[in-house]
Amino acid sequence: MATLQFSILLVIVAIVETSFVKLDQNGYENVLIRIADDVSSVDCLQTISNLKVMLEEASSALCTAVEGRAYFRNVTILIPNHWAANRNCLVETNITWPRTHMADLIVTSNHPNFGSQPFTLNYGGCGVSSLPVRLPIGYLTTPGKGVAIAHEWFHYRYGVFDEIGVNGDPLHPDGYQITQPEAEILPTSCTNEPLKGEWIGSEWQNSNDNGNITSSIMFNTDLPSINRLCTAENHLKAPPTKQNWLCGSRSVSEIVYSHHDFIVVVTNKQTNVVVTLETNNTQARNCSQPIIFSVATNRHRGYHIILDVTSAMGVDNLTKSATFAASHFVWFLPEGSIVSIDTFSDTYSQLQTPVALNVNTKNSILSHLGELAIKSTANTAGLSLALDNAMRMFRDGSEIILITAAQEVPSNFSVYVDQFRRNLIAPDILALSIQASDIFTPLARDGRLYFVPTRSNSPLVPGAPYRNARTWMTDTLQSVYSRTRSYRAKVEERTLQIIDGWNNGTFQLESTATSLMFALYHLDDGLSMDFIKGTLLSPLNGECPISQRKSLALYTANCSNIILEKGTWSYFIDVSGSSTVRLDTLFSSDSVSPVRVETRTNSIENKQIDWKTQRVVIYALATQQEKAVSGLNLVAHISGDNEADSVLSVSLNENNPSDVTKGDGVYSAQLTDLPRNSIRFSYVVEIVGGVGTVDSGSYNGHPMAGSFIPSGQSLPLPNAINRYVYGGSFQLSLPYDGRDVLPPGRIVDLNISAFDSKNSSAGLTWTAPRDNYNVSDILVDRFVITSEDADSKEAIIFNGVIKPLSGTVDHVIMAVDVPKSNKSRSVYFRVYGLDPSGNQAQPSNIATVYVPAFYLPTDPTGDPPILPEWLFWSLIGLAVACTILIVAIIIACVRRYRDARKREAMGADWVQIGETSIGPNRLPERKKEATSIKAVEPQVPDFNAHFTPSPIRRASSVSSTRWSDNSYQTTGSDIYRRPRVTFTEARIERPADSPERPSSSKSLPAYAFGGGWDNTPSPASSSSIISITTVSSSPSKKVPPPPPIRKYHPYSFERNDNNETSNKAKTKLQFGGGNDAPLASSPSYLAHQLRKQDVSYLQRGELPKTYSMQTLASASNSSLSRFGVVLGADSEASLV
């Protein structure tokens, strides 16, 4: 069963009582910035100018962060009333709606603990709006810090949290570790790229090389490149940030875009289907829009009270209780306040037109109230006119208070609901019946609705707390004053039995007061007691006479002529007869700030709370001069609308699981029970004899980033304090039936104690919580363990009972299998506690382990691996080795086969040539050698010999180079085919770089083999060249492409008559390109042709034998020497 908690919210001091901010067409309107009264007006124009510049920067930063979906369109700056006296502070008089308690941002003096740092106090959970943004005056002069204001706006408006850690924080440290083979401490952050920096001691220092980091604003506002939010795509779940902890590891952008500013939730009442629609605010806009600023003063000047006088007010004498509460309220208003009173039933009446208060006007108003009579009709037609006048009075500066028990409203009531909303009116409505509470809830949407119990839930016993309709209304109206005008601390609330004669008692003031309100009034009818006289004595024996307001039976003290010192005060009252009375004492102080405690409910827009799905929590905040007060004992007393239900009392403390930040002065309590018969509840927070401490230290870090605020110095309060704070009311959707809906406490210390990468298992440890938010003594032993990674959603991997370790009370260890994957990734573990009713606790903190990739065969049936792991890896190694061996063998065979083919192709055409003299007409016969050429087996030159290209040599303006390996080319797998007809040409030339030398013999033969590949003969040579053309037909076969053109130059030699050479026969061959005629031959082939050809072939016209052309890939002197060819350094080849 998925269950959650109830939620009452009791929040406090500078809380947003009412905010009229709305987003329309991407622009925020009605943003209100209040400058506190203690800020000097000496340089008001500069202060306002600085504020405008900072808000412009903040608007731009906000707009960029939400991708153009929101910016500040119009902003009103509310200056203190005493600033208006300075003529330099220009004020617009046509703006009447702003009130001090409606501010969204407050400019204050520098904070006593946090200095000039802006901050926002988040009191609630994820998505709950916070208290107003605090802007210390010292921060306004800091340039380029608008992004920090946008950071605080995200806290305030959307209820998101920081994404940075705090050094030494137990829940949100500034570093964290992911369990892995080589563990590393990572900085707590949320960034779109890995953060660069280093640890200096225990603190992380960012590097200057972080210019590619653009998110997140909730992580850091000092890096100039940061201007975005972390999204669902780049959000980091592992870091122990406050955002991850309180928002279930969801990204800031997910929370922001789920805010009602960006969506509309529509419920079909017939099908009860909830539909979420995106608004037009999702369309991006230009972020450079200017802000429209207005400057105004607080128009508050008093109160306009509307009293119901229909027949519904006759039940339980509610009219008498209502008129008494209104009289009490008016009597204690400061002189000069403006008050007006209207009544309604079937008609409308002005009981008191607007009047400034003094003693005389107060008495007059009290007389009018005492004469007020109810009507016998339930008709409320006059309410329409009363609401019309209320809107006029609001524009004139009056707060609207409505006291009613009406059972119906006029048919046009919804029109006034819309008009109140449109005119930014936030009324305070005291509903004296269940029906009135339901009817007037829409009108109180932007204000407050207080349900007033009409019957007491406790007996009227002297010395015991007693509250009825009269006390609830009286104290509630005083809370309205404290919230809307100035703070009044109620220090005494006592039920007394006054008997015949002198009666006396004491109470404490913990500080000097500016005003003191001492009051006694009857809790019974008061007919049995007559007041004679009374005196109130100060600690220094100053006397204040006590007198009776006879029309109200209200007894008050006038202390206008004495100093209101702190200490013990005494009262003495002389009466005849007896009565049970209520003693109330309140005081206010302008010079010395008393401890403030203020409250409110979490019922957003006064809507009902479904206790099956929502939390019920009471919050309270105690401060003194903006500093947190700790160590107080706060108790909330809750009264239901059914007198059969007794009063429920619950303690509030600072270490409750619902508390967001410890040390901030916030106290809270999660309710573990509720009265069974009531739906509507009112409550009061009480402090009796409170002894606490005040945080007087200083803190330089971000105040709200950690789980607690470190206190450098805590000083005890000088005196014990009492407080009675009436916070308001809340209502449930249906009565609580007593079922167990409270989950166990949250696990906060989940840790990975060990990780076995070989077996892919992890050991988890945690402390077992207790049931009912750790309030119960029952230890939880059933848990759900989940895991997830970047590619998969959270999945349950264990659901069952785990007992704590033997010898321990609550220490739990559990080994779990880590899901395997074929890629490395981080796996996130969470643990949830379950109670016997199936209520599931909030998820624990995340424990992260880095898991390397696993490559294992899988069984489609989902069974364990088919092979043992050791055998699997052995087979993998053997397969790799075999593969390498096979590849090596194939490479060797291919090389041998290729070499064999080359030798086979070359064997038929290559002939070894020994030392031979070359004659002009025949093959000469050298000494010691036969005249015939001895046939020998052909030998192939060394093609793999090392070859270095020779310098370029020019011959007849044509470059010549030694042969290279590029002669043999292929395209893809095809080898160029040789044409069937090959043309060759022989010609005699002189060396290109030698002096001109005439031939010694005109018949000297010289050959150059090659020719056109287009089946045409080469061009005819000059007269100095003897050309022969040899045409051969050969079968088509694959041959290499033609090599570069190569030329050789034979030189003449002389013969003697004995057919012997007179000098060494020598022919120089130079190879190179020319005449665009490709040459397909090798040096050995050319040498062979020179030796075997006879000039008589030319004379007879016979064709010489044609050899297959071969291309020399590479050659060296050693290989060419076999053919009688010697290479020179000048790229010449010589036949010897």
C-alpha cells in the first residue's frame, strides 16, 4: 500500500503570506520587492538604481536558464513609509495594492550571521515554495551577480534545492566516492561536463579551465559560463546533493517545469481523470526584455471589518462572541489607525464609516458593536454590496476581515471571487461554521481562512487550557494584526477563577516593551462578578490602573505613563462575587526585538488535504533579530470541529525527519494520529518556560546548501520565554479513520561495504529505521532494494525480510548481485523500509558502484551462464591465439605464392648474359670464349633489394630517373591487360648532359624498347636515329601497367681486322622518360637485346624475336651485375 504522510504546515516569520506573482505570456507580473524599515533612506535613489540593475540581470539569467520561458515583466519596489518624506525618493501614488506581508523579495540590512549573502529559507519539501528571498543591502553593490538572485528565485518560486556540498556535512558533503577498483573522491555537483579542479586539503578548488560547463545554476553562480539548469539527460544522480535527497534524484528542470506556472492540471469531474496540459508559457521568448519598474509605499492604514448578522450567527450566541472579538481587536489597535465596519444579511449596512482611532472613537465603536442585533433571516443578499465596498476600502489602504457563519451566498458570488483575485485582494476570513468554511474558501484563495471551533473541546477548569469561539476569534484577530501590521508577542494565556476579594498573579516580560496589552474577560456569562478596582505593577513598582470597558466586560490596564521594563509584573484585582476569566498579556517592542514565532498552514489555496496521500506536518520558526533560536520546547494543540474529539497535542523539534535544514530555527512535527470525527482543525503553538540559544556566529558558506547551518557561537537566551501563537486552520477531505498510513523512517546511511568485480556482487550496509517516521519503537526488518543505471529504470532486486546483525540493535548487511552488462557503467542502489501495513518509506540515499563490462554467453531462457567463467575465458584466449596463428600462416603463404608467380613469369624472358663484346654486324667472339652464345638458365634479379632513387638527370629536356617499385600497379583486384600488339622502337641518341659526340660508326645499332599502347607505331626518329619496329602478336593476359619511359644511350667502339676489339666494348644505358612513349622492359632485357640482335636483320627486313616485356620492381648493383649491367651514381647503366 503506497502511503504518505499528512501535512499541516506551520511556517513562520518572513513567510510569503500572500504572493500575487503570476506568469502571463512568459512574463512574471506583480513581483513585489520590499525594502525593510531599517534600511537607510540617505541614498535612496542609488539604492533603487542598484536594485533595478540587479533585477535586470536576474531576469536575464532566469530567462536563459528556463530557455526563454519566463522573465520578470513588471516589478514593484515597496519603499518604507519614512522614505516617502525624502523628496528624492519618487513614489507613484496610483499603486495601491502592495502590502508589506505580500513581498516576494526583501531588501534588509546585512544579516547578523550570513553577512551580505542572499539566501532563501526552504521550510517544506520538494516543490514547496519557500520564504521570501532575502537581499542584504551590502549585496546590491556587487556587480554581475544577477545570476545569484535567479538562483534564489528558483528556491523561492519552484521549491528546488542546492546542488553543491558542504565540507563536513553528514548528508550533503562536498565530496563523494563511487565504489570501483580505483576509487576517487569526486566533488558534489551537477554539471553538464566533468568538473575540473583539485582537492586542497578537504576542500575542492575549481580549475580555471571549466569554460565548457554551463549547468547548473543551482550548483554554482560564480563560474561565468554557468547559465543553465541540469536536465533529466545530464542530471547526476550519484552526488549527495540536497536536490537529490529531497526530490528523489530528479533534476531541477523536471521540478521547475512541473510547477503550475508551466502546466495546467484539469480534472474531469465525471471520469475523475486528471489531464496535464502545457500552457503557452512553454514558448521561448527573447531574454532581453526590459522590466517595467514601479516605486510605491505601503498603503496599509487600517482595517475594514465585515460582520455577518444573519440568523446563522444566532447559533451558540456567535454574534456576541464575534462583537466581543471585534471590540477587543479595535481597542488594542494603535491610535491613528483607520477602522470601518459593515454588516450584511438580506441588506447591507455601514455600522462605522472610516474613522481614525483615539480613545473617544474607540469607545464609540465599542458602543455600536455592543448594540448590534442579529436578524431572523439567513438571506445574504446584502453581501454583494458589502464586498463592493470592501474592494473600495482595500484600494484606500484597509485590510479586509470577514467574520461569518453564513449558510449561503448570493448567486453572483463567483463574480466577486474573480474580482478579488483580479484586484489582488487577500482577505482574512473567520468561518464560524462548517458550511461557511466550505462556501468562503474560494474567496480566501489568496488570503487566509480560519476555521473557528464554535464549541470547546475541553472542560472549563481553572488552571487548564480552555478555548471556545470567543477566545479563538479574539486570538485569531491578534494574529492577523501581527501578520499585517507589526509583531505582537503573546506571553500569557491563563484560565483563572476569580473569587470574592483581592486576586493577584504575575507574568514575565523578557524584554523592554513599547506597548503592553493586559486584558481580562469572562469565559462564563460574568453575571456573578462585579469589578471593584485593580492595579498592575511593573518590576520597578510603577503602577498601571486597571479599568473596565463596561459595554464589553473587558478589563484592561493603561500603562502609558510608565516604562515597560522587562522582568516580573504583578496584577491585583478586587471583585465581589466570582467568575471564570481569561487572562491575556501581549507586548510589542520596537527597540529590542523579542523572540518571534509565527505560523501558517500548508493547505495551498486553502484546499482540502487527503490524509491518505499527503503528509500532515506542523512547522514553526523561531528567530530573534533574524537569528535562529534553538532549544525551545514547542507544543501544537489541535482542536477539531467536532466536540466529541479531544484536543490533540504534539511536540515540535528541530531534528524531525521533515526538517529541511537544521539550525535554521525551524521546528516541525509529523502527526502520527488525528481525531476521528473532525474534518476541520484549528491549532495554536505554545511555548512555556522556553530556554533556548541564539546563533550569534558567522557563516561564509551558502547558508542553506547543507543539512544544517554550522553555528560558530550560540548564546543562551537571557530569560525563559512564553509564547501562544494562533496559526490558522486546515481541513481534511474526509475524517481520519485510524488506519496505519504512516511509513517507517528514512534510511540515511546506505553504503557499499564491498564490491566483488569477479562475481559481480556488492555488500550493502545501513541502519534499520523504526516505524512511523522513527517515532515508534518497532524496528523495521522488511526492505526493498532497487538498482538502476543510465540505461534502465529503477527495478526491484530484493523484497523481503532482513534481520539486523547478531549482537547489534539495528545494523543491517545484505549482499546483492549487481546486474551484468556488456558495457561499463555506474549502478545506483536504494533501499526502502516497509512496515507490516505495507507503508513504504521514502527512498534512502543513493549508494553507487562502478561496474566494469562483462562479456558472457547468455542463455535465452534467462538461466545462469552455460560455461564456468574460468573455462569461458580460457576458450576465449585459445581462440585469439589460434586466430593470430592462422592469419600469420595465410600472410606467409600469400607472400610465397606471389614470389613464385613472379619468378615463373620472369623465367621465360630473363637470360643471363656473361662478358660479351658487341660488334656492329654480328655477335663477336671474345678471347677465350666461343663465338656462339651459350644458353643458360634464366636468372631473376633481386626485386626486394633496397633501392634509393637517384637524382634527376635531364636528357634531351626529358627527366630520367632510375626504375622504382611504382612500375607495377594494380587497380582494385584487376591488373591492366597488355594489348595484343606491342610496338618497340630502337634509336641512337647522345647523352643528355654530355657534349655532342658524333658516332664513330654510322651503322652503330642502338635500341629503345617500348612504343605506343594504342596499336600505332611510335613516331619516326630523326636522321640520326635508326629505327626498327617489331610487331608481335601474343595472347592477351594480365600484365602490369606500363612503367615510366626509360631511355638508354649506347656509345660506339672500334673493331680491328682480326675481329677483336681494340678497346673494351662498353655501352652506357641511361633510363628515363621521353616522347610520351611507355617502355615495358628491364635493364637485363635491354642488355640481352643489344647482344643478340644483328644488323643484318635490318638489312634483310627480318623481324627479330620478340620477348615478353617485364617490369623491374626494384634492383641493385649486385643483381644487375649478373646481366653485365653496372649502375653509376649518375643514373647510368653500363654494359661490360
